[in-house]
Amino acid sequence: MTDFWVFGYGSLMWRPGFAHEEAVLARVVGLHRSLCIFSWVHRGTQSAPGLVLGLDRGGSCIGTAFRVPAGQADAVIDYLREREQVTQVYLESRRDVFLADGSDRKVEALFYLVDRKHRQYAGKLPLERQLEIVRTSTGSSGRNQDYVVSTARHLREMGVRDHALEWLSQRLID
């Protein structure tokens, strides 16, 4: 078995929660980051859902690729499934990512993509509606607004522009 990669585009970027040997800025083509999932556990409840990020069709997404040592693969996959698959809203997939470490390497990475058929799929909500939901939601992992603000801040620190998250973050911290 060889080392493997995990692609993070939301809270995995700033709180991976698993051991890794390398963390590299990376880009995936054909998918984009979107607050398109109603959160019933981590950032909301079933009666007052929050919104969390998913990778949805179209565009491209810059995130972080984590290289995991082969000997830790099973433990990391188990951890990620427990963390990401609480309600089975994501599809586990492997896709190519392009590493932005100066090498232009293309590696296969483990992804968690939104399942558009899942009842928690929110689709593309207007920013004002997203703001309303995020501002008032809290789940087992904390306030929804903290998740959005932390993700936007981390993306800015990485030099990545996400206009929707920036718009939301500015309004949440004002």
C-alpha cells in the first residue's frame, strides 16, 4: 500500500483532525465549493438546520490536499467516514487534484462530494437566505457562523478568493 491523499475544501482545511505528512494547496476541476447542504448535526439540527459546504458540479475549487502515510490509511478513512458521513449526505469518491507546490503534480485524492439526491441537499440558495440560516444555527460542533467565518478566514490566508463566503463572513462579523 502507498501513501494516499485527502482533499479538503471546508473545515478539513483548517481542522483536519488526522495525521498527515504533507498539506499542499491543490485544485480540482469540474467541482466547486458551495454552502449547499443543510446540516442536521454539526452546524444545525433537523428542526433548525444550518448550512455546510459541499463540492457541487461545475467550475473548479482550490483547497488543501493532505498526504497520509500508507500505514495510517485505514484509521484516517475510518475517522473521515465517522466525521463526514453522519447522515450519508456525501458521496465518497476518488478524483485527480493538481498540487500547487511548484511541481504541477497530479495525484488521486479521496473526496466527499455532495449527493444531490439526498434530502439535505439545499442547492443554490440566495446569499441573503444563506445568511439568515447561518446566523441562527448551532449544532454539535458549534455555531454555524463560526464555521463560515473560520473557513473564509482560512481561504483568505491561503490567498484564495471565495466571494460568497467573504460576503457572508463580512456580514456575520459586523
